[in-house]
Amino acid sequence: MNILIIGGGGFVGRKIAASLAEKGSLRGQPITKLVLADVAQPDPVEAPFPVTGAACDITDRAAVDGLIGADVDVIFHLAAVVSAHAEADFEAGMQVNLFGTYNILERCRALGTCPVVVFTSSLAVFGGEVPDPITDFTIPNPQTSYGMQKAVGEMLINDYSRKGYIDGRGFRLPTISVRPGKPNRAASSFMSSIIREPLNGEPAICPVDPEQEHFYLSPRRCVQNLIKGAELDASDLGQQRCMTLPGLRLSIRQMIDALTAVAGPEPAKLIRWEEQPDIAAIVRGWRFDYRFDKATALGLEADQSFEENVRYYMEDDLPKT
Amino acid sequence: MNILIIGGGGFVGRKIAASLAEKGSLRGQPITKLVLADVAQPDPVEAPFPVTGAACDITDRAAVDGLIGADVDVIFHLAAVVSAHAEADFEAGMQVNLFGTYNILERCRALGTCPVVVFTSSLAVFGGEVPDPITDFTIPNPQTSYGMQKAVGEMLINDYSRKGYIDGRGFRLPTISVRPGKPNRAASSFMSSIIREPLNGEPAICPVDPEQEHFYLSPRRCVQNLIKGAELDASDLGQQRCMTLPGLRLSIRQMIDALTAVAGPEPAKLIRWEEQPDIAAIVRGWRFDYRFDKATALGLEADQSFEENVRYYMEDDLPKT
């Protein structure tokens, strides 16, 4: 089993790699090779099989052709320009998110080897005028260019699969919390910061109302779902290969209660409540009422409660002192 | 008002041109220029304003740049490789239907003039696992490459509009009947032939059961809707600029009853019932239970009854003897 992770330098890609290293097999076959590809060549991970890093700009068709050989069995395609970047730089978002995905799929079509392709889509495909709840049958009506590009990616994944060029499957990720690492400029950054920073002994700001709801998945469960997603039988996927991953709908208050239940009362005291109207307005525009029946029927899972998310962060990502 | 019809050599394009010639104005402004563009240069139509034909291959970005000037106010983008062709030749469908549309939109973005763009989409965007009825909020789940390419076109129309690069609107056409002209190789060809050929005094074959239902719109009403679609205020379109055009859900039997009601009992006697299992199987896979609330709210209209479709054919397209 020869595996390629495109976007292998990001935190989800590296966690998939680490999980595959531990697991040693995929789709019932021992893993013989793993390549982590990204714009900047990623460091390899420790594994009982050969792991290499590769630099690849997916907007360059020739580079993609060089990256994906006929011996690749499974591709995780996680590479993307993120939402704020794609909104600020329309051209960059189109080139990476839409044409980068197209280049990968076209290479697979040219090879004729029908690799499994796991595509990470986003709940940003949804929005606009559609009524709640947002189900497996709700029209994507993205209100960002990033969401549009992911929605187009889903269309391509489905049709290239229907034609037999790839064996694709796409998963719309809930907001990942608790994300490891540093805060970033995403409007959702605080949804991890308010848990992560206090657990690290650092202060954090919550810019929205404690009753604000949203839809979450832990990194550990996300990676489990993506790996399980790679292992699903094509025959179980039916005529729609893209779906919303299971997640938990939670208020900020529920998340902080879980933090306190797991880590005691001290961390929550490090959260400063400071409404930031611009962030609060963006987040109020996001949808959180999702159904994910198809993913559940296929055995994909949400976290059992947000206490799991807190615990996973402490076990997997808390900086060792 | 300077108007460009891309796909202006097809029967819908020519009917739009003829209708604009009669109307003389669009969006409240007198029409000053009309260009009909297609792969092969279309003949101009008679009009009280200058009309020219232009040859343009929309897969060629430079040709598209040459076609669309900063003075173009309204573009009707009807050009497409049809369903069977796009299914047989994946590359051709992608190049014309997806990248051709992209080239047009990119040219508009580069111009910065935000022209109105009317895009003809298709009910082929729907299919697969979605439940009936198919509403304005149903996910596109195309089961043909043509449908996928049209669904991607809708995504692009929406996002280029949201960004202010165009003022786009997309309309999913029901099956057009009674189409003028000759039978073609489309599986839906008989849906016009069984009315048109008998009215022309010629025999026709009906390859499906008389109870088979489908979803129809006349050419005349289609053109009225597309022109009205060009005239809608952007502010009335909301966050979803693509919609299913109103149509009539009818059985073959109802269509033939309408033929007889309008033209007497003789034409229907020219229909030979000859089940063709391959055609019947394709048509049974098509959806016909559509809702079109958004289009109706915007003032777009179905035919009142199929008798109108029969009459329109006789008035507009019946070959003069």
C-alpha cells in the first residue's frame, strides 16, 4: 500500500501520517511507502516503513505529474489555500483550490490506475438561503470563494469517480477543536484558543457570546474518520461520494464546562470575555445545524462529548514541560 | 444596450435574437448592438439595430478576450457540448462546458465592467440519491459529466457575482418541447418528435410508455424567461443566483391529448408505439418532480398547458408549405 498525502506538511496531514505509522496498514494491506508532499518539503515522520517528504506546487501540472506515479494506491488530498486567503486573493484560491485539485484528478485520469482519493471539503460549501437543518441533500450555496472552490472539488471528485478515473470520497470537516499550535488569523481561531491556551497556562480571549453555537470535531477523531474514509468500500458510497463528517453542536459555554470538567477550575479563569464585534458578526453568519446521516451510516463518528476533545488535546498535543 | 449571445447559432440563441429584435430594448434601454457568436459564425437576424455574427471557440481564452469587449452590457452564455457528447468525450465536455465558461467569466473579471451574464444550466445537475421533490434547496448530484460541468458553472456564476465580477443569473432549463428542426441523437429527442413530426405530416415513433412523466417547457416560454431573467434586478436574486425554470410535469399521454385538442385527431395517428428498451431505461432514470418557487416568485413562468406548446410550435416553427 503506497500512500501519498498532499498537504502533508499541515497538522492534519502530519497526524494522518503518524496514525498510519502506528497502524502499519491501510485497506487491509501493509503500508510499503508514504510520501508527504507540500509546497515546502515536509519532514518525514517516524514509521516502520519508508517515509519521504516531497516539495510540490499543485498549481504546476508537471510537478503534479512528477509527484503521482502509477504505483500510488491512496492519495489524501488536503492541500488548500485557506478561507481568508482565498477571499483576499481570488486568483490564488482558484489556482490552488480549484485547479490544483483538477491537476491531481487529471493526473489520475491519465494514469488509468484509479487510486483512492480522499478529499477534505468544508462546511463552507453551505450557506446563503438554505433552511436548517443542513442535511446530506442540501444544496451547497457557498458565500466565500473558498467554499465555492471546495464545492467544485466535490463535483469533480464525484464525476471522476463515476467515470472510474479515481475512487474518490470527500469529507466536509466540522471546525476542528482543539487545534494544536498557535492562534492564526482565521475568525474561528478562538474556538481552539479558548481551550488550548488555558491548558498551556496562558491567557485567551473569547470574542463572542457564551451561548454562541457551532459545530466541532477533535483532530484525533477527524484523522480517524479520514483514515476510515479511505478504507470504505466504493460500493458503499453510492452516487454521492461527498458528505459532512459527524460533529458536535455546542455552545461556547458547553466547551468551557467540558474544559473545567476535565482540567479543573483554574484554566477557565484564564479566559477573558471581550466581545469583538467583527469576529462575532462573522461567526453569527455561520451555520451549525447539520445532519450527517450518510457518514454515520458508514461508521464515521463524532466525539462523544467535548470532554474527549479536551482530553485528546492534553494527550496528543499539550506541549511537554 | 450592447448584447452578446454566446451559442448564438443554436435554436435558443436565434430565438432570443429574434425576440430581442422585436422587443428593441432590454433592461429598459434601447438595444444598440447585438453579436451572435458560435463556433461557426452564425448568420445575423433581421433587426432594427446592428446585428453581426462572430466565430469564437470559447475554449480559446484569447478568442474569448477578443469577443467580449468593455462595451458589452449583457451576455447570454448558452454555448455547451451536449450531454451525450460530453459523456462520450470527457475532455471536450470539460474544455467547452467548464473551461469555456471559466474563460468567459475570467474575461469579465479582467474587464471590471460587471456585465449581466445569463447562464443556461440544466436539470442534469440533479440526480443520484436525492429524494423527491427536487426543490431550490436540493443538492446537485449529477450523474453525467454534462450535469457536473453545468453544476460547476452554477457555482462559478454565483461566486463571480458575489465578488462583483459579473451580475450573473443561471437558469436550469426543463426539457424543451416542442423543439423545432430535426430529430437528434439525444435520448429526449422523441419528446419533441412525437408532436413535431405528426404536425409536419410525418410519422414518429414513441419509444416509451404513454404514462411516462417528464418536465417540459416550450421554446417560446423558455426564451421569454431567459430575457426576463436578464432583466431581473440583482437585488431580487439574493444569495443564490441559479434556479430551476418553471415547467409542466406531464405524461406522454397528456402531451398527445394536447396535440389532438389543438390539431384534431389526425396527427396522433402518425405516432407508432414501439418500446425501445434502451431509451425507455434512460428516461425512467430521469427526475420529473421539481419545485421552482424561486423562479415563480421572480415572475418566471411555465406554459399554462401543453396545448400552448403545440400552438407555439404551429405559430413559430411549423415549416410553411
